[in-house]
Amino acid sequence: MGTEATWLLIDYLFRQTSLARLTLSVFDFNPRAQHVYEKLGFQVIGVEQDDLKVERRRVNSILMVLTREYYLKK
């Protein structure tokens, strides 16, 4: 359900607005979310090192982007 809901939102934003790109970050301890975003067309553009500290552990954020142009070509 989450993948489909996210796809519907992305589809609406790129077809009904003038938005050119979507960006997001996902913590590296959440590979399932990263997989969903990649399946929807998001591409990794970078990593923010030590973006979050959880119980003395530093966590990286994976930066991702999806452009209107790329999405509409799919």
C-alpha cells in the first residue's frame, strides 16, 4: 500500500503541478524504504554522513532525487 500511495502522490505532483523535481533523504538503517524509492525512480545523489545520532550510533542519510523528466519517460 505504501508504494502505491507514494506513486499516486508522485504521479499527481508531476502531472498536475509545475514541480520539476522531488528530493528526499532516507536513513541508512531503512533499506526497505530506500528500495521502494528506487523502484519508483528515485536515484541516489549523495550521502550526509552522521546526520543523526541514535543511542551513541551515528546514522547516515541517503539523499535521493526524482525529476519530472525522468519520471515521465518511464
